[in-house]
Amino acid sequence: MIELRPLRYFLSIVEHGSLSRAAEVLHVAQPALSLHLKRLEAQFGCQLLHRTTRGVVPTENGQRLAQRARSLLEHTNNLVDEVRGLEAVPSGPAVIGIPTSLGTILTVPLVKRVRELFPDIRLKVVEALSGHMRDWVLSGQADLAVTFGAEPTPGLTTQFLARESLCLVGPLHDPLIAHAAAIEMDQVLDLPLIMPSRPHGVREEVERAATIRRRPPNVVVELDALHQIKPLVADGIGYTILSQRYARHGSDSERLSVLPITRPAIERVISLAHASDRPLSVAAGAVQAQLLHLVTRLTHDGRWI
């Protein structure tokens, strides 16, 4: 039978990368921590940590155990909330992942609303490119995440939030954009494009549209930082494909031109996802409800088209 305490100790060692640091945080003597680790390795019959000059790192088996242990301990920590029921006052941790391109419109108002209504929730918002979102939810690193794409993902339950079109973005006064009402996808695919790498959402949508045309996009630069792509486009280094909402936001937006794409248009579905096999805690459920309320308000106000 596996006890929870050695799993907590093991996770702390992995997260801090050091037995001595984990012992300090846990207020446990380091020899006792080492003993728990040896017993855990004996119980599983394999080495869980690899010692280096800089500390310790998990082996492949250790990484697998850390992922499962994190999920198990999360279930245990949420047990009290689940027993209380939905009528309980939301409290405790809640982690939500938000893609960088949506953080500009969602993160600040969501944090403000959660803090105002539920001060006992310890909210953590993680922003990154969209390719990480599904993996974070499936691995238990996030309770919820905003995702792009309509295709179902095994292990995830999704709820529709919004739908938006992607546009060609180029430098201000670019002659290709300035004198056109729209541009066809065939023409877009010939342009020198600056794009994030796969599996990030906007790249996946562009690749899907390119497959329909039976030709690849002309990606000349891959850059996994949307906020750095826009100044490069503004300086004439290449073009990119973004939502009009994100292209029009920020200090570089005044130096950019935006043109709708047709034949085919690139539309993407935005959803809110959580793991199918893990019930949301009361805290995470409250954050989910507030995000849905926020998106409804933004779309009704016309701030998110």
C-alpha cells in the first residue's frame, strides 16, 4: 500500500531539485527524507531520481510517478471541497491556463473579479502559447485552460466560448494590404510568413487551411513569442496571421495593417477545457463560472468580436 506522505516528500524533492531544499521547506530532517526516498524506490523497484552536481532530477520512471502523484494528491486535497458541495464558500487553489493572445483581454479582468468575489481562492494564471494548454490540463498542472480548435481531445471536456477569424497582418501602408478588401489563401501561402511553431493554435489552423489548398505555407521564421512577431512584421521582415483582436492590441498595433483572408477563411473555435476524469474543485468551478461570465460580457459589449 502506498502512503501519501512519501509521495508528497518525493514531489517536493522533484519540484525543488534538491533534497536539502525540500527538507528545509518541509521542515523534515534530510536523513529522514533520504530514507523515505529509498523506501519509495524499493517499493517501486526502480530508481526515481538521478543525482547530479547541481542537485537531483527525476528519471523517466520518476517523471511518470511525479505526474501520477500530483494528480492523486490533487484529488486528495479537493476531497473536502467535494464533500462540502457547491454551496460551500469557494476557497483553496485554482490554476487556469490562458493563451498569450487571449491574456490581453481575459487575464486582468478575471483576476480582479475572482479577488473581489472570492478572496479565499488562491488563483494562479499561467500564460503561454496555446500549444501547451491541453497538456497542462491532462497532466494536472492546470485545473482549466482556454484552448483553440474544435477537434475533440481524449480526456478533455470542453465548453464553447467564442469563434473568431484569423487575418493577414503586414506593415502599415503595405501596398498588398492597403489596396485590397480581402486576400485569398493561395496568395497568403506564397508570402514570407513569421509564425509560431507547431503545435501552437494559430499555426495549426494555418497548416489545416494550407492542407485544403494542397500546398505548405512559406514560413521563413518560426518564433514562439507572439509579442515579438508583431514588431518584426511592423518593420517589414515578413507577414503573419493573427486574430484582428490581437493584431489591434498593444504598442505595435499602430504600425500594422490587417486584411481578412478568404477561400478559405480561417476560423477557430475558442473553448474552456478541463479533465474529464477529475471533478473540478469548488474553487476551480467558481473560476470557470467567472470566466464564462466575463466572456459573455465582453462579447455583448462588442469588445470581443
